Amino acid sequence: MAIIDAEQCGEVGLKDTNAKLQDLKAALQQAKEDLARLLKEYQELMNVKLALDIEIATYRTLLEGLRDAANPPGELRFLCNSDATRN
């Protein structure tokens, strides 16, 4: 009788352990899927950031070009006082 009880107890323990193992495998699989999704989202965000960085650099270059065109080197700019021009 003790042997049968021990076998039954062992079988129950084995079933419990196998159920826990399956739960852990499912949790691991879910974690892997979540990680893959997060990595994909991160990559998409990095692509957007790169595109925005390029756009910012382009606008910065355009603005610098406009500023340089408005103030060419070597050109003197004189400011006139309206009172001084009347005399």
C-alpha cells in the first residue's frame, strides 16, 4: 500500500511539475514575442528620429544659406539715423 501511495504521489508531483513547466514555457514564449515587438517599435522610432534629424539638418543648412545670402562677407552695412539724414 505504501508503494502505491508513493507512486500516486510521485505521479501527482510529476503532473504538477509538468504543468508548471508548460506555464513557464508559455511565459517565456510571450516574453520573447513582447521583446520582438518592442524591438520592432524601437527600430521604427529610430528610423523616424533619423529622418527628423536629417530634416532638421537640411533646414539648418537652408537657414544658414539664407543668412549668408542676406549678409554677404565684405559688404558694409550702414545704419542711418533719420535725424542725421534731414540735415
